Amino acid sequence: MHKQTAVAVQKPSIPKGTRDFSPLEMVRRNFIFDIIRNVFQVFGYQPIETPAMENLTTLMGKYGEEGDKLLFKILNSGNYLDGLPDAGSGMRDAEARLKYLTKHIAEKGLRYDLTVPFARFVVQHQNELIFPFKRYQIQPVWRADRPQKGRYREFFQCDVDVIGSNSLLNEVELAQIADAVFTKLGINVLIRLNNRKVLAGIAEAIGAPDKLTDITVAMDKLDKAGIDKVNDELILRGITYESVEKLQPILTLEGKIKMKFDTLSELFKDSETGRKGLAEMRTVLEFLKDLGLKNKFDFDITLARGLSYYTGTIFEVKALDVSMGSICGGGRYDDLTGIFGLPGMSGVGISFGADRIYDVMNESNLFPETIQAATRVLFVNFGTEEEKYCMKLLAELRQAGIPSEIYPDAAKMKKQMDYANRKNIPFVILIGKDEMATGLLTVKNMNTGEQKPYPMEEVKQLLS
């Protein structure tokens, strides 16, 4: 007798930083996507999609040093080491060896955001587009980050951008879009604004004009890490103690917007870039002041947005009632398409983090109860003859746009009712011999327990 070899059972799992979504979660996520999409469309933006993977040459160098490290690289097909003489083994420096290997074994990567692929799309399709081009895009992105609360390796972004216009009206409109989306979702937010030219002016004023990227990367961590750790990082990044000391009044500057303008105007006496940034901020804020936004907005001098491609206005939106990182952010990027061979094409956009928005709404119980279940009504199954009768009625309700289903088996009544309760289906229709004879449909309200016969037209009104 042969001994049967035991088959190892694999424990099901998914990569860290990714998630499965249940039907209830998907209904809620689609609620968020639908509101965001509708607002985008009301403001005249059009949808596009781009591939999940891009050539690494498209992605590398666009997100700063830290962003490049978080790109997921995809190994080339086949024997990717074939023709690689020493696989970089002769290099002593580990980072240089890694770059050498990556260049030869991985030509593609998963997109890190939707903005760089959008810039590539614009250049590639420039002859087909009407400028200024207003687009929105709702798709997943991937980052090889350390997973934690509100931070995932795979997550959805909802981007809205306009490219081919320098007008500050675009910045104003994006702030309006953010205000409209979060008002409709019921989330109280603070819309923070700054300008990269203001930050460049600050770098000039403290005597470190060549250290703008280092200063902004460090300042971007002020909320999470605190001022002491930001100062430590500034020193580590080669900024002198004297420059860090000059930066302190800026890092701690609070108060009304006018006071911030007065302080910076004095600071930027010798910085044309800083003065231009202040003028842009003044224009945007004056528009917003007169538009009656439902949410608060503020000029936040310490807002830096670490991505290196921003050149003008920058945005960040934070929920006021839940402890969470930014749930929306973006800014102007004057030079992005120039990298792909189309210079002088200015763009500005913001991105809504759908996953963080979901977490905020979940924690605050902001989802309407009406979206708990997709199915509005369940037909109870009493047997073969009743099934045939119910299927025609079911088709009529579905034709009227009412989400409906029938229990697939003539199981015990308790089992069918349990199914309706567990799925939070609000109504059940019972069709037996009497109902088939009269043509009336017995409808049970699962919340109140009330049960009454109705003609079909009244059933449609009840369930709509």
C-alpha cells in the first residue's frame, strides 16, 4: 500500500500595506468616489486613465531622493541577469551597486502617484488635447512605504489637474473643489495653503538658497516630528547652525494671515522670489475670502509638501475632528512636462486620498445609513411555481432601477429571513398561492415588522 504524501496547506495572506474590501466597505468607498467624481465633473474636468506600470525612466527623479526609494520596481521578464557580466559585484558601495542592478534588471515600476503619469500622458497626446486641459483620474497607486495607520502600500488617489494655464484662478478653483467635496462628505477640514516661492524666499533670507529641497523635506515633517527633530534634521542635511537659528521665528510664526504677510514682507526685502510668492498667495486668498467657503482655510508658512516638482501654490487638507495625516494635497508644477520634452506647460492639481477619507468617515460615523445595503428587496422562495412567478416581477423591479434579488433555494423561512437580516435588506416580498391569485405583492418591512399587500406600482414607489 502506497503512503499518501501530505499536501502542505498554504495559509492565505496578502502583502503588508494592502487590503481586501468587503461588500459593505466597497459600497462606502463607492459613495466617496461618486461624490468626488460628481464634484470634478461639475467643475468641468474630464476623466482619463493611465497604466498601473510606467517605465522607470518616467518615474525616477521626479519625487526627490526619498520618493525614488519608495518606488516599487518590476523585474524584467525572463532571465533578467542574462548578459550582466558581474551583476555589479565589483562595486563596494552598496547603494551604487543597487542602482547599477536596478538599471539592468528592472525597466518598469508601479506608479507612485497620478501626476507624473499625467504629465507623460499630456506630452505623448499633446496634439489630441484642447488646452487648458482639465482632467481627473481615480486609480490606485503604490509606494514601498512602512505601513501604519492611514498609510498603505496600495491606495487610491483621486486627482484633479489643469495644465496649460498660469492663471491663479485655477488654484482658487481647486480650493473650491476641496471645499465642495468635504462639505458633501460631511468632514470638517482645514485647507492649508502656502507657496514654494515663499519657501524659496525663506531659504534665501536665512542664507541657504541652495538648500531649498533639504529645508522643505525637513519642514514637511514639522507636524509629525516636532520642531526639535526638524532642527536636528536640518543640521544633518548640512544647513548651518546660524541658518537654522534664523529659521526659528518662521517655524513658530502663528496668528492672523495679515501678520504673516507683514512678517514675510519685511523678511523678503531682498528676495524677489519671496515677494512674488507672497503676491500669488495674496491673490488666491483674497478670492477665497469672497467666495464663502464652508470650511476654514489658512496661509501656513511651514507647509512644505516634500515632492520636489512643486513650484508655486501648494495645498494640504487636514480633518479637524480625527487624528489623521493630510487627506488631500497638491500644488503647482511649472516644469514637469519639460522633462518629457514639452517646456513651458504649467499645471496645478490636487489629490484626494480616498483611503484616508474612508478612515476619517468610518471613525466619525459619517456614512449615511441608507448605503449600508445595496439590495432594497428580497423575494422569498416558496418553490418552483412561485419562482417562475417571482422572476417576472423581479425583472420588472430591476428594470425600474430597484436593486432586487430572490433567494435561490426554497429553504426554510427562518433561513431566508436570516439572510435578509444579515445583509440589511430593508424589505422582503412574499409571493404564495394567494398573492399569485390576486396579483398583489405582500411586502414586509424588516425594520418595523409591518406586512401589507400592495399592487406592483405602489411597490415601486415604496422601494424607490
